[in-house]
Amino acid sequence: MGSSNARIKINIKTLFFVLLIGLIGISLIFYLYNFKSYKPITSVIYHGHEISFRDDLREAVKVPVFPSKNEINSVMMNPSVKNVTILYKLTESSESMYAIESFEIIFKLKIAYLSNNMNVTLNVQNITSYENLKGNPENPIVALVHPIYSNETAVRVEDHTIFIKGKNDRDFDLATINFLVGALDINITST
Amino acid sequence: MKFEKIIASLMVTLTTLMTLVYPVLAAVPTLGTLASTPSTVLGKPAEGFYIVIGKDAKAEDVAGAADIAVRLAELSYEEKNIPGVSAAVNGLERDDVGLNDALSVLPGSGVLKNFHYTGLKDSTFSWRGSNYDYHEDVNVAGVKMRHEFAASNINGTEKMEFQTSGDVLYEYVFDKALSGIGTATDPNYSYPVNVNLLGKPFALVGSSAANELAVLQGSVCVDDKAITDKVPCIYGKYYVYATVGGTNVLRVAVWEGSKDTGSLVSEGTIMNVPNFINFDSLGISVRVTSVAALTEGTVIGANVIVGPIGSTLHTYKSSADVSSSDPTVTDRFSGETDWGIQVSGFTTAGTIPAGAKIQVVYKPTETVYKLEGDKLSLPNNYGELGFEGFNTDKFALIKITPVTSKAVYDSSDNLIASGLNGFEIYSESPASSVGSASATSAATNWYTKGYLLFNETGVPVANNGTVMVGFYDDVKGRIIGTTTLTSFAQNQSNTVTSEYLAANMLAFSSNSYSEFTYPFRISYGGVGDTTFYLNFTIRSGTTTNIVQSVVVSDVTMLYQNKSVWTSANVPEFQLGASGASTEETEVTAVTEGGTADSIGKSVQNVVADSGIIVVSPSANGGSEIVRFKAPSKALKVKVYFGTLGSTTTSQTYKAMVSVTSMVAKLDSDVSTLEKAKNLIVVGGACANSVAADALNVTFKTFPACAAGISSGTAIISLVASPYNATGKVVLVVAGYAAENTRAASSVVQQYSTLLAGVNKTSVVVTGTTVNAAAIS
């Protein structure tokens, strides 16, 4: 077999055309990503703070809230609030999701309270049952319901007690974020 | 939807690449310590970081994460201070008045006018259709600043003195002559000259050649304030109405309160107007100077003056009598007890010559002294003379103490000598310094402590090293001296030797070669600030009186031997003859010139003529200590005349601190992107893989994973990022057991009180609760 010495010739016009098409393509991607709602929203500006979340806020706001998002805000940001207790039922295996969600809730709620000149303490405790939980205007309760105890993904407000539930770890995350969206009165439009 | 995911994936990839590249380009900060952690992780995190929790976290880790969350959130706001605003002076303010100057040094030789303080008028008044110039001034030339120790009520404290003879005069000065006002014995009530004295109306009705001025005083209700049956003249609670009138006659009714709400308390008729009537039971007099009435008796207007009996027409003379409260005698200004009215320049009866003055003079019954921050207010709040304080609030606070058993090292940390006794000169105020004689700038040869120390090798003579000067090296934590002359002279190293001093300090000595003066420079801030010399003059040829003198500008401290200086013993020193007890003569100071005063038992601070302020000698002398303050510049007094605005006190408010990307992550979820950030790791290497990476131990496998952490303890450790993230750090909060992690997290939550002062990269926390936790 004889060797072949093939050459591809690209003239300058073709090269320019290819680069131009590439540039337009990248610009289009950039435009669509940033301005056409494809980009996940993971942070917002709240009272001058950039607050970051663990997941996309657009996805989080799809988690249903009962009775309403406003109810979360009225419970958590009521001027009479003095102490917030976060409760969770031990899983007897790993409590890492509780640690993650507790950090997220406490850190962001504390900023919200400081921003609104509210002197509110926050603490976390474990419990053996989610039954008969009842908060009051000064001491609302946030109950974290681990996926192993939940058959729904939702945020429910009852008797100054807010239940955050997820059917899996990601839903649990999203439910927590949507609780914070409600508490901090962040306006996000889902797509 | 598929298209959206493709786009999102592309952008995430691009973002990831950029984020990985960025840290390499970023500046490289140092690791720092826990105390400096605020600039990195725990304090004011200006850039993003992540908190990492082990996937196998326990309940204690949940609580630990909560503790740290609270801490970090609180750091998103910080207390900021709004400094108070000093009161602004409306008027004249000077800060160059000498410590015992009279205020004649003020502009205008102490006579202050409208252009010094606009509250003083320079205007005209009208009389019988013509305008007459006048001006107001305040003469404070007689007021004096004092600090004489020997004077009672001064006792060495800087004070503003007001003598009983009248050092402050408000003056209403007639700039244009006026004639036709009547005489003191035959006043002209028809055409009183109405002026406002310190803002209060006065009606002048006559003058005499003997410097007398007749004035209507009380409630002067004339002309547009003339009374009728409906319009009263009000004096205190009494309302005087004109009920009926005629030619040179007026009947008045005195009501307590107005006619609408009060009650009639007396009535009377004044005949042969101008004349007066006294209502003895009420203690008031009504003087009528003119009446305008219709023929049927209706009063159109009656000019009256209502006041205390015997005082509605008062003649003032050249000297105010404020000692009497009798209204017929006293010259007191209305409503005042220490201010009186006197006149000057009235030399022709019936006229007011140009330059004539009505003066309101301050004549307290005994000499008054105003301290710093005090003021003297003119009547009717017409202005105030205030003593604000000194021209500087920057003082070096110096403490001199006899010391024993001191060791001196050279600059290479070799011990030169130990067991030395002598004196310590300690600069207690943070900004101030003690310097060697060659200290010429803020950067070189200024120290917090200087020492003059004595060796046991014999009496001081030149070049034998028996007297040493040293300075405290804050970094090395020891007194540094050197035996080499050149290192000080050429390099300005940390200290000087006696040889150097002997050779170079004689310039400061006025005596023979047998006395050496060792000068220490005292300065508040070094460059630009005044330097004072604290001179220790040491004698040779004696073993018992080796301290000739210890002097700092007009202040002398009587330090002397407590023990004899021998070849076997270094001497100890004491203040005064008796050591522990306080003696009058152990400290002296020159105050207001002359012979120095013995101030050793003074309770309060004593200001010397030089501006050195000796701090409470009696409180310090018993401990052999002398404390004094050296001002940053030539000490002067700050005074003002006018009004002082209000002072706002400092306040605090919460200000937002920029915080970004604080998100919690499971160790199993921490991506390469996130590993390039600062991290806070909760949990030890047995439960958290990132902790294992940071501590460089095996993950999960016990006991290897617990290496470096003892049972019952936890660590809080700041380490460089194990992921080659340049300049990034990992703060590991890890316990041997979960409850230890919890306790350490609580310590982190109380960073400000428990960790902020720790200049280490790692601490061990023992215990399982924050209250019981011990930090080492």
C-alpha cells in the first residue's frame, strides 16, 4: 500500500464563517441561559445580603404550602416572636439532613431577624413524635420531617407550627427552601 | 426541556472552569490564627464558604451546626459606632489662653463685641423721632485662669476665677450723645429713653452729673403698652387696670389674675400724676407717669410702672450694690442675686454722653471658680463664658516606680546583668512613649518602658557600666541593653549604656563631671508632639544620696536611697524620706511661678506651669509611685464666649456585613468547585471525610480517624486547605465523640468571648458543655 498525503484546505472566508457561527452560537446560549429563565436561581439579595440556597429557588417554590406562603411569613416574622424552636425526630441512622436543614434555617432566619431589628433566639431539639406539636405567637415551632417519616413534599402551617416535609432528600431540601422563601417573603416566579 | 438541560450543563461547565482558575489568580492570604480568623472564616467572611457536615452526622452535630449558624448569622451584622459630635460654639472660641492668663489676652483685650458674638447688639434705638447708635459688649478682661497650688479653692487644679469685685461686665454703650431726658431728681417721664438691657426693657428718665442714672424698673407699661380698663400692666400675679382717669389723676384696680378669671384685690387713686401709690398689703407700688383720658373718665391710655415698693424709680450709681435684697436699695438685675447694675460716663445732668455705659456686673459674694466644663451664664441667658478644658486631650500618662531585681539582655539575647535595682518609667497610655535621648521620631527608639538601673560594682563613674539605661522590648518581653557603644549611636538600637550616656549626656548636665543626668524623653505620639525630658541626675562620690534629683519640667520627685549602695549590694529607692507613707515634700511643683509648692499630699491633680499634670500625688506616693501626664503640645486653656451648642453622644448601630454563599453541604456532596472555597467542617474524621482530609488522617476507621484528638476532647483547628486551594483555609470543629463536637461548636458560637484572643491556630476543648468547657 502506498502512503497518502491528504491535505484539507480551508480558505480564510470559510474560517471566518465558522468562527462567526460559533460566536453567535455561544452568544445565543449565554442569552438563553441568563435571560430566558433557564438559569437556576440559587441566591437572592435580602436587605443587602446575598443569601445563597442549596438548590434552585424556581424548583423550590413549586413545593406546595398550606394554607399559604403568607401564613409562613406571618408566623415567623411576627413582631411578637421571641424564640424559634426547630424540632426533629431522630432517624436512628444519620441525622445529617437535619443538620443541613437546621443550619440553613437558623442562618437565614437569624439574618432576617437581625435585618428587622428583632431579637429572636433559635434553637434545635430532637423529639420522639410529631404529634401534638403546638407553637404560639412568641414561640413558633419549625418541625423538620425527615423523608423516612413523610409521604408527601409540602410545607404545612398549623397552630404556629410549621411542618417541613419531603419524600426524599432533595424534596426535603426544596421544602426547606420554600419555607425560607415564605418566611423571608422572597418573591420568585416559577416557570 | 432537553434543550434547557443542555444549555444549563454547558454553563455549569464553563462556570466550573472559571472558578477553578480563579483561586490560582487570587492573592494568597496567610493562614492566620484563631484570633485573626475574623478576617478569614468566622468573623467577617467577605467571600463565600461552605459549612461541611458529615453524612453520618449525629444529633449532636445537628446542634453543633445550629450553634455555628447562629454565630455566622450574627456576624452578618456588626456593631458600628457613630462618634459623638462636640458642641459647636456660636461666638468666640480660643484655645491659646495660658494656664494662668487673664482673659485680657482674648481679642479686643477681653472686651467682646458684636463681631465676636452676634448675640451682642450693635444697632440703634429711637427716641423722639431720632435714632441713636449704641452697642453691647462684654468685658471679661478681669477673669483669670488659675492653677496655683497654694491658693485655697484652687489647689493646683486649673480653674477660671471670678472675683467679687466684678470681673465680668455686660455693657450697654451709648455711641451717640442724647440730651433732654430729665435729671435724677427731676425725671422726665414724658419722654423716657427705652432700651433693652440684656434683652430686658429699661426706661431711662434722668441723669445727673455725679454719674447717676434714674430708671423706671419693674413692669414698665408705657406708650404702646399703656394700660386701660381692659389692658392691664402685669407684674407677677398682679394685673393692674386703669378704671377711671382725668387730668393728672388715675384710679387703678389691682386684680390677682386677669379680670376674666381672677379677683379684685385692691384699688387706689393716684393724684398729682406723675406720682405713685403703694399697696402695702400686696408689696407692690404703681407709679403713674402720664394719663390720657376722656372727659367722662374713660382712660385711653395710662403709662404706669408696677414693681416692688420703693423700686419703680431707681437711681443707679457707679458701683452696683448687690449685697442687699431690699428693693429700695439693691442694684440687683431683675431676677438675679449676683448681678447688679451700675453706670459709667454720665457726667452731665439731663444728658447721656457718647461713651456712657450702663453696666451689668457679676459680683458674687465670694470668689467663684469654674472647673473644666463649667460656664458662667449672663442674666437672661444672654451669653456665656465657658471653660471648655485644655487645648488637647492627648496626654502621655507616665508612671515612675522604683524597681528591683531586673535583668538586662543585649540585642542578641545574652544576659548582660541581673539583680539590678533602679527606676521604671512606664508609659501607661497606649499612644504615648518613653524614649531614649536620641529618640527623634515615632518610629525609632520609643518604648513603653524605660529603665535606669544600678549595678553593684561600685559608685557611678564614667565608663564603668555601673548605671545602665535600658528599654523594654515588647516583642522579646525583656529589658534590652547593649555593651557596645556604636550599636546605639549608629544604629539606634534598643538601648544605651552608661558609657554612652556618660559620653553624650553631659550636654544635659549643668554640673561638673561628678554628676550625670540621664534624660528620658517623654512624648505622647513622637513626631510633631511636644517632648518633655524626665531627667535623673545621679551623683558620684556617694553611696547614700546617689539621686541628686528626678525632674520633669517644673515637677521634682524626691526619690532617694532606701538602702546603701555598696560593692556587694545594689541600692533600693523610695519616694520621700519615710518610704511608704505619703509626705508633703516628696513631690514639688511650680504653679504660677515662684517657689515650688509641696504637693505630695494633694488629692487632686496638680497642673504645673510647664503643662505637666501630676496625677493625684497622695494616691500614688504611698506606693513610691509618681504619675504624671505630659501633654502632646504646649498646654493651653480653651475658653469660649457666646453659646455652646448641644453635644451628641456616641451611639451604636448594627451595620450589614457583606456575606455571600454560606451554604451547608454534606461531605459526600462537596464538589471540586466547593473544595476551592473556605470551609467550616463540623465533625471529626470518623464522621466527616473533609475533616479527615484537613487533618490528614484516615477517614472513618477508628482509632486511626481519631488521631490527634484525645478522648473527652475536641479541637478547633485552622488549617490550610488540603485541596490545594491557594489561600483558602479549613476550620475544623471536631470532637473525639459527637458530644465533644457539640461543645466545641458552642465555643465557636461564642467566638468573641472565648476565641477572639487566641493567637494560635488550634485549641483543645475539654468537656461536653460550653459552660463546663475548658479551652487550652
